Amino acid sequence: MEESRSKKNDDKSYKIDILSGDNENNIKNHKNMNNKNNNKGNKDENNDKDNIYNNKKDEYNERKIPSSDDKNDLPTETTNLLNVGEPSKNYTLSPTPTETTNLLNGEPSKNYTLSDNNNNNYNNNNDIIGNNNSNNNTITSNRRHTWNPSQLRVITKPLRYKRRSGVYDEDKQALVQEGSGIRVWYDDYTTIDWIHDYVKERVRVRKLYSLKGFRGYLKTTCDSAQGWILVFLIGIVTALFAAVVDVAAEWGSELKEGYCKENIRSKKEICCKDVSEQNCTDWVKWSEAFNFQGDKVSLWWFEYIAYVFVAFCFAVGAVIIVKYNSLYATSSTKSSTKSRSFPPKKRLIPYAAGSGIPEVKCILSGFVIRGFLGLRTLWVKAVTLAMVVSAGLTLGKEGPFVHIACCVGNVFTRLSPKYNKNEGKRREILSASAAAGVSVAFAAPIGGVLFSLEEVSYYFPSKTMVRSFFCAIVAAVTLKLLDPFGTGQTVLFQVTYDKDWHLFEIGPFIILGILGGLTGALLCKFIVLYSKYVRNETWLKNWPVVEVMIVVIITATVNFLNKYTRMSNTDLVYFLFSECSQDSKSSELAGLCVTKPEEVKPIIYLLLIALISKFMTCIITFGIRTPAGIFIPSLLIGACFGRILGLAVQWLTWTYPYSSFFTPLCDPQETNNCIIPGVYAMVGAAAVLAGVTRMTVSLTVIMFELTGALSYILPIMTAIMISKWVADGLVKHGIYDLLVELNEHPYLDSKAEYVTTKSTFEICQTDMEVIDVNEPNTIGELKEKLERLANSGYSDAGVPIVDDSTLVGYIASTELEHALRTVVKCPNSTRCYFKEFTTPEIIMSGGDYKPKGTNFIQYMDQAPLTVAQNSSLELVLELFKKLGLKYICVVNCGQYVGVIHKKRLLAELKKMR
């Protein structure tokens, strides 16, 4: 029985080995040897060998790689020309994933299982980390992404997305010849290989341009047009989303006070278009709708309860939708930039919450966050954004618009294999999408391109800049045609100033720059401290709905008490920016226009209260589990600052009209026409936003396009520059970089300057697992290496490959894991090679065709980038930033010393800082 079992296992191993050679010449040699043995008279034995050979050959011909015309008819996992050592059994993927599946796809991933149709088991059939799976012939892969909390309540571990099966590259043979090797689809929160994707694109273009004649011209033309068609569609669809969100938010904001009885979907401005607000009978307040009768105090309380109730319903409804429909990410050691001895605490973070710009920056820098730019995140973010803006919370929709635009761009890249199957090329489209997001948020196409270049993009070639400009123009024109605000204008805060600024006003503008930088830095610091020590360390982290309930009640109460904060944030910013004409009455522009000095003090008092309330509520609001932007709150706080200072300067011109400080430029008889407080509000808004985000050139252009005030561009530039200097002196980074650090996203800023105090040898890891090509390297040993690599906290890293001590290659853990999956039915004692087979190793004595194992050389990076161990760390840092490297090997005269991974480098930079 033992002999029979041994023979059966040998036959199975023989079957695997003969099909793993990928070479019919070995079969022909085997046949020739059998013919020689037949001539010697061993007929019975040779007949058995011939029968075995014929059976093997038939199976081999059935599984042989077809021609290029038939290649798409077979699963990629089971018929790979370069997968030497694949098992010979017929595998099926249930259900079969399509090649257009995207790593960043937000749709639920099915549980892909690799099943054995022949139902043959091996006693040594272990999974990838060594667990015995002999009773279950499936391979599953648990990943980080979760569904929603309704599923988390019935399971102990969050449900994960399954990693995309199959290889990432199409032209495998050409990439192997280039020395880059084959890659599998990038795992979640791993770095893309920019160099590999560039080589992959060059291989594809070289093959495309090798076609001659009209067919080649047509294909190259269509290939060149793909990017322009994509950005055109992205611009249109992004504008459609923005128009719907704008209309819904405007209508919902006014619903807190009442509705139009002629058409409940009409805004107050349209409902009372031909009459004044006091004489408008079509607009019905909630007290009138319910026929509430009472004195003035009771009427006030009823209006207050209705206001808070509507805001409460919008905000709580939004957080519930986010909680139970958004995709989640949990912090893990894989995504952490901390050292291995300090793993981060795990917490659930919904993708549809927050601004989204910090994560977009990480994605554009080369990190993969699957699901963050998917369809599910898109619709959840768009719906809930309109709801939270309608609730009147102290947040904006401009940052989320960038996230929505990138979601649209990511979805549309699935239409083109050129961008869908190349993560580096995909990020060019995402950069253009980010520009379209700012374009529809502020009606600022030029500012959108500069924002994408200055703030979010990591790789921004000239071709991407032109496409971003085209995408932003298409988005702005589409929004103009849709006219969501009903004004026929593309600018959000259209202002017209009929006077230029005076020279003595440069002093107040400098003061606004200083105050804006101070306010912006404090706002950033308080937001991070509140999120770090209150939201993430107290009971609030487990009760996001309760937190939103508390925030909306506080915000709605504070807003209702002040006539300025009761209106929507965008309306208040518009009124603060607006200019009062010489014959304006005090009732115009929400009472912000003054004609006498005694009217200034009450307005300053109300604006000061509005400023403090917006500042405090912004701290507790930004970071809640709903979509939330920081642009509009920053503009609002700065506009209040500026309007207060502008009214104060106007009061001085009225009180001291004959002062030598004013008389050279202001007519003492027309002091009311000398100062424009709206200009101060605009400059103050730009200063605070610069202090929060640290944008400079893009913010200047955005403010110009936002208001149309070209003559005041110099004061805006001055205030922005001074604000950035002051804010950088207090808090080194802007809000987005602080959130990247708070959320522990692995982000290496290509524009930042890092101070290094260590050498290259000191930060390289010399204790990493190594594969020596001269050692047996069995499947079981490689599984143990992967398990130790996972336990070390760098499971997304890789293993250097050496010949004795000379570095000859590198294989990432994901590629090694995939390679082991292709031979999962082989015994753990099967040897794995990382070098080319030679004839003496293949053909054994006695003429039997019996390879020793399987070859994984096609998954190796045979030309890893290396530096000498005495190289400057600044040089290594520049290589990582300029080339977008995942890792770099350290050698000494060609001898392997260690390896530096990008996340390891980030952790060391954080320690040195």
C-alpha cells in the first residue's frame, strides 16, 4: 500500500513537472529516449512509458498556450506562458473576474475561490502562510477593506475585499525581457511601481507603433484620442454632479425656515422674485404652515424648534447613510508609517466622510486605497454632501467636490485599457479630474489646474497640465450651461467694485495677512488636537451618529441666534464681499451697509459673535463622519475678520475726516465713498484660507476667478504671502498635510525639504529575509519566509535575491505570493528556482524527463535600483521622490547589504523630524 501511495504521488508530481516546463522540446527528447529503449528490447516497460507519455502529451496539448487569437478564451490564472510549474489540473475561478476590474473600484468584490475540478487532494496542500488546507481545496485571501457596520455586528472580524487575482501585465514576455518582470495587481495600501508602469507603457507604445499602414495609423490615432475623450466626459459628468448638489443644498438650506407654497422645490429667491421679502405671500414659514398661534416669544421658540429639527434630520440622515453604506478602511501596520514596535490603534474610517483631499494626495503620490474612488463612495458622498450643507453645519462642499471628481475620473478610466491597466497612467487622469473638481466648486478653471499642480498632484507632466486645463474648461462651461444658481453667472461670489484701493490701505491689508496666518494656524492646530485627543480617544470614536447629533444641535442653536449665521454659509460670504453703493440703505445686504457712524458698532458686535461661533463650530465639525470641506468655513471666518476691520477703518474716516492720514486720498465731504469694507472681507478671506491650506499661486487665481475683482489682485497677493509666512512660523504644515500625518497615511511629499541626520547604511534594513539562488528554496521554506515577513510588519515589502552574497534581483511579497499560488497543489518539498534552468538539471540519468522543481524567475525584478552603502541619504531621498520608487537596495561593491523600503524611509524621517 505504501508503495502504491508513493507511486501515485510520484505520478502526480511527474504530471505537474512535465506540464511546468513550457517546452515541447523536452517532450520530444523524452520520446526519442523512449525509442532508443524500445530498440534495446525492454518492450513491456517501454510500452508503459509510451502510454504515460501519450497521456501526458494529450493533456499538455489540451493545456498548451493558444495563439494570440484564442488567448482571451482561457482564464489567465491557469494558462500562463511564463508561469513555469503550474499545476496541470483544470482550475476554474468562481466567479471569474474581468480584466477591467479596478484596484480603486468601490464596488463590492466577490469572494473569488480557486477550486479544483478534479477533486484531488494532497496531504501537504498548505495555504500561503503554512496553515493546513487539506480538507478544503480553495484559496482565499482576506484583505483590509470592510463593508459596513451592519455586517460588523454579526461577525468578529470586518469583511474584507478580496485581492484582484491574476497578473497585472499583458505583454509578459516583453516585460521579462526588459528585466522588469511580471507584476500582480497592487494590493491595498501598497505603493505602485512608477518605473515598472513607465516601462510597461513604453512597451505598449512600441508595439502599437510597430503596426504599419492605415491600420497602424488608425490605431495610433485612436490611442492618442483616448485621454482627451476621457477628460471631456469627466468634465461633463463632474459638472452634472456639482449642479445637482448645488441645487439640492440651496433648497435644503432654505427649507429650515419655510417653503414655497406654489412649488415646494423653488428657492426663496425664485418664489419671491417680483416682490420684497416682507410682502412675499408665496413663501410660507413653518409657524404659518402649522397655523401656530401665540405671542412673540412662543412664535420665536416654534421657529427655533423647526429650524433645529430640519437641520437635525438632514445631518443625522447623512451620517446614517455614510455609516451603513460607505466603504471603510481600518488602520493597520501595513499602512502605517510608524515603526514596527508601535503599531497604530485600529479604527474604522468611512471613505465618504471628510474632505477626501488628503487621501487623494496619497493616491496621486502612488499609494493604492481600493474603494476610495469607487462608485459606491461616489454616490454616498454626493448625496450626503447635499444633506450636510443643507443642515447649515460649518463645512464646505469644495473639498468633497475634488473627491467626487476623482471618483468620476476613476470610474471612466475603466472604459480604456490604456489607463485601466496602468496605475501610473491612471493617475494622470485623476490629476485632471481634481482640476475639474475645483473648477466646478469655484467656477475657477485656471485655479483648478494650479490647485492640482500645487496641492494634490505628485507627477504632473506638461501633457497632464494641458488635459487638466481642457477638463476644467469643459466642467466650467457645462456648469455655465446648467446654471444651477439661476443667476447666469459662472463666478460664485460676483462682486463689482467701482473704486480702486488707496495707498494707506496697504497697512490694514498687512494686518489682515498677519491675522489670517495666525487664525489659519490656530484653526489647523485646534482641529488636529480635537480630532486626536477628543474624537479618536474618547467614547465619540465609537458613536459617530451621536457626535453628529451633538454637533448639529449646537451649530443650529448658535446659528439661529444670529441673523448673519442663520443664512447659508455661501450667502453670508457673498454679502460680506459685496460693495455698498453711496445711496445704500442700512437694510440692504442683510444690514451690512451703514450710512452713519453709530450703525457700525452693532454690526461689528454681530459679526464678532458670528466669527467666534464659526471658528468654534468649525473645530468640532471638521472631521465628523460626514462629507466636510474646509474652504468655505475658512473664507467665512476670514471674511468676518476683514469686514470688521473694514468697518473700523470706515468709522475712522467718518470720525476723523480731516486727518492728514486720510485727506490726501479721501474727500472729507464724501467719507462714505472712500472705504469699501467688502474689499477687506475678500482680502481677509484669502488670508485665512492661505493660513489653513498654505496655497499661494492657485489661491490667488481662485480668488480672482471667484470674485472677478482683478483690480484688487495685488492686496490679495500681499495678504496671502504674509499669511503663509506667519502660519508656517506657527504650524509647519497645512491642514491637508496634518490630516495625512494624523491618519498615518504613507505620503512622501515631493515638494518638501527633509532634514536628515542619519546615513544610508543606518536606515537600511539588513535583517530582511533573503533568497539565495543556490539554496533549495522549497515551497515550504518560501511560505515560512512570507509568514515571517508578514509578522515583521512589512508584509507589503519584498525579498532580495542573491547569488551567494551578490545581489541578482528582487521579488515583492505580492508577486511571490502569487507565484506560490500557481503551484499550490505541489508538495511543500518542491524546489523553486530563481534562475534559468540548464539541460543537466532538467534531464536526469536514465533518460527520464523529470525537472527538479518550478521556476519563478519571471516574477523577479532582475534589475533593481541600487546605491552604495556610503551614498548620501539626501541622494536616496531624491531618488525616492523623483522616481517614485517602492524600494532601493543597498550594496557594497556589488555585495548585498540591505534594502530601504519607502514606508521604512517615511518612519525614519518622522523620527528624525
